[in-house]
Amino acid sequence: MSTPDSSMINPIGTIEKISNINGKIISRLVTAGNNLLEKAHSNGSKSLNSEVEALEYNTLIKASLNCFMIVLERYKSSLSSIQEAHLLLKVAEILLNETSSLDLAAEVCNKGLNICSRTVNSDFRLKLRLQLLTFQIHYAGDKNKLKKSSLNYLESIIEESKCLKNIELNTLLEYTKLQYFGMTYDPDQRFEILKNLEENLKNNINANNFALYQLILIYDIQQQLSKRSSVRSALSKLNLLIEAQRSYPDLYAQLPPQFPSITKHLDLLVSIQNDEFSSSKTKISRIDMWIKNLKKNKGSWHSKTFKFNINISIDGLMVPIKIDWLSMKEYIITSYFYCGVSYVVKSWDGTNRTHKIFKLCRGFIDEELSNSRTVISSIEMENKVLRLRYFRVIIDFYQVLVDFQSNNWNLFNSESYPQLFQFINDYDAGLFSSQELVVYHKLITKIYYLFALKYQHFSNYKLAKYYYIKIRRFHSSIANEYSGGSFFNDEILVTFKQESIGLGGSKSESKDCFNHLYYLSCFNLCIINLMDIKNLKSNQISEFDPRYKNYMDEFEEALSLKRTLSDELDTMLGLYKDDHVLYYTIKCIRFIVNNYESLSSLSSSSTLPSNQKFEDHLEVPSEAMDNILVVSPMLGALIYYIQALVYEPNDGMDDLTNLDNKIQLFNKSYKIALKFTPSETLQTSPNFIAYFSTKSIVDLLLKNEQLIDAERLDAMVVQLHDLENNIEGNHSEEQTTLDSESTHFDTVLQKSSGTTVDDVSMDDEDPAKDRKRKASEL
């Protein structure tokens, strides 16, 4: 988060021009005030440890303020107007950042502004800083839901500055307005405003505005990445950012090292969101080398520093911009975190890379939380602690997802994740302060999602459905009891604080089908709801039964949910065409929803009745399939499985060729599904798509025995037998309650979305002795 620097310019005016006696006293008081403030900040990292440490911190802050106030009250006559205004600015800033005395801070600022208004030829930078500080004070205390008063004040500053006809100043103020009020605009409005700000500077880049141009582009890319469907736009903006850095190497070299650090993060995040695994690996290596160079050059980014400054020139005068970001250690933590996230999609390969990287992250977080060397205010330290603890919970969230994908469902417990479950217990017990809830409230739906997945896996579909629906309500654009506006009294201020800490804001985050947890819940709900409808149909109740009304209400609710989810799937198909994995996941789910009745008729057979037709087919371009097979082999296996099911014989081919084409699609599904479960983990990770692909091949071979040889059928039955034993063994270990009436296609679909499958029984007789009977029993 960046703001015009309202820190004091030292010395205060020119002390030399003050009379000797008072000049020395004023100088000593100002020096003492600055030293006391710095000493407080030196102890800021300890101020949260105990009440004693907090009291000592507050005492130092109060003593610092007293020094400055004595100068203003007793020696005002010895100060020039500009010196007095500078000192008032300093006091107001301390009151805003270190106390809750907003009214007094506003009063002090107004005194400074009055002085500037009376002073001829005063430095406009001082007035601007006082105006912006006054705005920040109003913003913090504005109780209006839309903060109209503070918005009007900021717009008055913008209008007043236009008379200077300085494009850098106008752009800076409009950018400031976007930071404080951008969450009240819809995403398209935000992007249009950012585009205009970039165009203001792009055609006239120079030393006066290069840093500001880079800053706005970085903010734009961050906003684009928060909206999943805008990855292509984010890449376009990233290219503009890098192009400017290459076009103006001398200007870029003058920027703090945080700028190339941020650029490397954004470059990696674009690849992660685009599912470009190979590209992500290359960028991870570059970040690793960059971190090593940063560690060698300690002077450029000191370990105690989490702020950096840039300057823009307005009419030949430099205006400092203060940016709060990360310490070097936090940058390293964030880098490792992104690296770990990039490997989550490959966690099925059994290499445990994500686990190793996240373990390093946790260690670094614990080190940074115990670091007492950082010079930092108490509120800044509180924000830092909240940010690091937030990251620790997020790391656990992704690690649990890795466990689930590796079929280690039972590891989601308090013994394996003590800090995560302690967080859950503290939240349930209401032990978090309002400041903590500003940050931690954003984590709740992620934890709901973990519970939903686990309940779904262990066949508790009712509870899973409850959590998925709750997640959807949290991330809905329609106001409800879970919305941020209902949970927080001042959602705009809460969102600003969340973004200031470095987290996405509740009010500005993506909603509905743009939100990843929302659409993931949609996918899983589709499958569960189809099962509900099927069960309701099979449990028909007479209209004379007292339960009939409840039954019909449930039936109508399920059908209504199906219509809603189907509409959302259609909407998402238009949003995510550039994201191959997500787009074809949606296509698969939509295919299931649209063809559920047809698929249910398959039962234990892999062939459809001659009059059975599907509403649509599933064609995937080779480029998209190549990407899918790298990132999500199980999705690729499911696609081939569906393609095999709907394969229609070609009239120009003989029966054997058509049969072979269909079998080859099932065979591809089988082989790719095995990639998802490496041989060393096959005994602990049941592979249902591989099983049903093999079973479908066996069914086809049995129905066309006259066209194939016995050895091929024998081999397939043995393969099927091995896979079935693997499934049975895993089911007995998990003691899962399963729906024995599910069709075999239902089972594949449920498992692909995180649910369980029906138990299949078979005896241990040698399959070669009675192939036809044996295979049909399977």
C-alpha cells in the first residue's frame, strides 16, 4: 500500500533563525521527541508480547507527543509559520497512527492548513501532505456506509490540484482515490480507471513519473489476478510493466530492489494461474537466484526494513511516496509460499515437493514472528503478525489439499495440523479481537471447503452440501447474513485495512462465478444434487402420506438448485475459455448434468441402448489436452472416458475398427488415470477411473467375442481383478459407507469431484477359467 509520505521533513524549518535560548530548547525538545518515537518503534515488535511491554510503548509515544506539544504551546512565538505547520503535521500523524484520538488529530491538521492558507508563497507540498493526512483522518472516522464525507473531501483536493495542471500530481491523487474507494466500483470500472491512469503517463515517461507508472501497473496486475478470468489481461499488463523496465534501464536501475522483487512475484503468479507448470519451474529458479543476490547485497534491502520510498517530481519539487510492503524475510517467505502453491497441482506424483517447501515456510514464519530487531510501530507490528499468521493458516490449507489429493484423508486432524485446529477452536470460541477478525474472517470459507471435501469423501453428503451452500452464500454478490456488509459495520474501511496488510479485500474480492471457492463448490454440488434427485425419485411417496409435502418441497428445492447450477455452468463456460483445465472441468460437469438420465441407464454395462442419445459431446483440441495431461491427468482420464462412452461408429469403417477405436479411448483413460496414482502409491490410492475404463473394455470384448482373441480378454480380466482388489482394500481401511445402488458412471463422477464410490464385489476364482461369467459379475 502506498501513500504520500506525511512524515516530517527534518530539520523543522531552519532552527538557526530562532533566537539562541529558545532555539536550543526547541532543538532539544524536537530531538527528544524524535528519539522517543524511534525508541518506541525499536520496541514495537515486543509491544504485543505483554501488557507491560505495551504500557512501556505507549508511555514512550505519549512522551514523544509531549515534547512536540510543549514546543507548540510554549514556544510558538519563536517558530516561523512553516516550522509550526511542519510540527503540527508531525503531531497529527502520530495521533492518527499511534492513538485513537481522531478528533484531536483532525483539529491539529486544520491548524496546519490554516497556517498554510495565511502564508504567502508556502510550499504546496506541505499543504498537500496536510490535506491528505486530514483525508486519512476523516476516512478512519467516517461512519457513513459509503464514506461520502471523506470521499467529497478527497475530491475537493483533486479539483483544487487541477489548477496546477500537473499530470503527475493529478495521476497520483486519482490513484490514491482508487486505493481508498476502488472496492466500491465494479471490476470493469476499476480496470477502466487504471487504464486511463496508465495512459496519462505512458506517452511521456521520464524520471519524474517512471516510478509512479510502475506502481500503477503493479496495482493493475494485482487486481487482474484477483479476478481469475482476467489472466490474459494480467499477462498483457505484465508485459507492459517488463517492457517499460527494459525500455528505460537507467530509470529502472534507480528504483528500490522491491520493484524487481514484486515483478518476479507477479510473473510467477501469472504462470501459476495459467497452469503453466514448466514455465513456473523456470521462474521459481529465477526467484531463487534473485533471493541469493539480495542476501549478498544486504545494504540495498536491510533486514529491518519493510518500507521503501520513491519520489515523483511536481513542478521541479520532489514529493516523497512512502510504500509499506514486506521485509526481506517476508519476501522470502512469500516466494517460498508461491513456489509451494505452484507444485500443488503436481502433488499427485508422490514427490512431496509442496510438503518440503511449506515446511520451510513455517520455519521462516516462526523466525520472523520472534524477530525483535525490526523498527516498527505497534500497529504495524500487529498488522505484520496478523499477515504472518494468516499465511500460516493458508499454508496449512494448501497442505491439506495436497493430503487429500494424495488420498491421505485421515491426516486432516488436530494431531497433524495443531495450529490449524487451534485456530478453528479459537474462532468458534470467539477469542479473536475485532482487529484479528478483519483478517481471519477471510479464512473461514477455506476451512469450510476442507470440511466439505472430507465429508463428501466419506459419503456424508448432507453435511458436505451444507458447507458448499454456505461457501456460496459467503461469496455471493447478493447480500445475505454471511456477507461482509452484514458481518462488519464498516466494510469499506475493513477492505482497505485488509488490502493495506497485503491481503485481498472482502468487498473488492471476486463474487459468484468469478470466485474460485464459489465455482469449486458449484462443481461438487452438481454431483451431490444429482444424487439427491435420483434418491428422491426412487423414494416416491404417496400424496396421501403425511410426509408428502416435505417430500415435494425437497424435490422442488433439488430441481431448483439443479437449474441454478446448470445456468452457472453455462455462464462459466463463457468466462474461462482461456483456462484449459478449468474450462474442460466445467465441460465435463456440464456434460454429466445434461446427460445424467442417459448416463444412469448404463448401470453395470458400458454400452448404451440403441435409441439412447447424448445432448452434447466432448471435443478437446490437442493443445488443450496436452496442458491438461501435464497439470491434471485425472481430468484427462475422465475426458477420454466420456469420449469413449459417447463414441459413435463411423459408417465408413468396419465393425472391428470401430470397436478398436472405442477400446483405445477407454485404454487411454486407463493409462492416464494410472499416472495420477504412481505404482509406489497404488496400494494406498484406489484408482476408480482406471478400474471402470478396464471394466468397460472387458464388457465390450465380451459383447464382441467373435472379433477378438481369448488372450486379450484374459489379460483385461486379470487387470480388472487387480484393480478391484485395490479398491476393496482401501474401502475396508477407510470403513466408508457407500451407496451400493449408484451406477458405475455415477461413481466415477463422484470420485472425480472428491466423493466416494460404490463397493464392487468379486470372488477370487481364476478369471481365465470362466471369462464370460467372471467378467459379467464384475
